[in-house]
Amino acid sequence: MHTIEAAKEKLRSIKIMWADGGYSGQLIEWAKSGFNFILEIVKRSDDVEGFKVLPMRWIVERTFGWLGRNRRLSKDYERLPSSSEALVYIGMIRLMLHRLV
């Protein structure tokens, strides 16, 4: 099951999704026709030098940084995707618990 299919199944209120520049092309039409999503591609400008914060993309990068602090999520150690998914849930629960304390 594709990520978009899983998202549509679990979260029916999704109307718009953002993707990296590498996901342009047929994916935009596929998301629109098959799932009624608007897929916006967040691209980096070619004339910008150095680091530039891109809208919405920083949220994903920040979350990956948080998850990377967990030893089992720092590399892809798991054989099954369901194991990786469970560890992502555990990592985010751990993060939320630390913020509540």
C-alpha cells in the first residue's frame, strides 16, 4: 500500500499534501484523480546559495531530526515496515512524554 493510500484511509479530511521536488510528474495527477488530493511540490530555487528554509519542508526535516535521536531509528535496522512504523510511534510517544514532564 502506498503512503498516499494509507493516509487517505486513516485521515479522510486531508485535502492537500506537500512533496519534495523529486516527486513531480505523474504523482500529481495520480493523487488528484485517485484520491482527490492537491499535491503541491515544494522546490528549492536555483538562484539561492547556501541554506534556505522552505515552507512546510522544514516540518518534515525537523521531525526526522527528532526521530533520528532514537538509536533504532538512526539507521534502517528493521526487516519489516510494520516494525519501523511501531518504532516511529514509540519515538514520537517518547518525545511527547518528555515534553509533558
